[in-house]
Amino acid sequence: MPASRLDAAVTLPGEDFSRVALTEASVDLLRRLWRQHGQLMFHQWSHTHLTVDVVQGRGSGFSVEAPEGKRFLIRSAPMDWPV
């Protein structure tokens, strides 16, 4: 798990835990991409905690980060559901 990460705000009613975290590098790249392309979206399954990170290299497909010479790396872990 990356040492420095920012947990996203809790957005679902009745929950008191974050489902997503972002590394500082991913926040920097996302800000650049938002300015260039507008709103962005990651799509994943719902029962994992996601940490969005960035690494050097090019991803496949039509990802907007490809021209930056970087790719997003999603680290996932099963959710530890509160009782």
C-alpha cells in the first residue's frame, strides 16, 4: 500500500468509511486531466477498497492519461465491512 494517500469523502448514506483513496501522484495527474478533458470516471466493482496510484508507462486502450507517459494503477483490497 502506498505510504502517502488521501482517503475520499464518505458519500453513501449510512456508511462511515471511505471506499476510495488516491495517492498524491494520482491527484496531480487527475487535476491535469480534469483541466484538459473535463469530468472523469473510474469504473470498478463495489466490494473492494480502491487506491488510485500512478506509475510510469503507457496503459492500453483509450485512456486519457496515455499521452502523459503515465498510467493509473488501481490497487484493490476486499472491504472490511463494519458490523
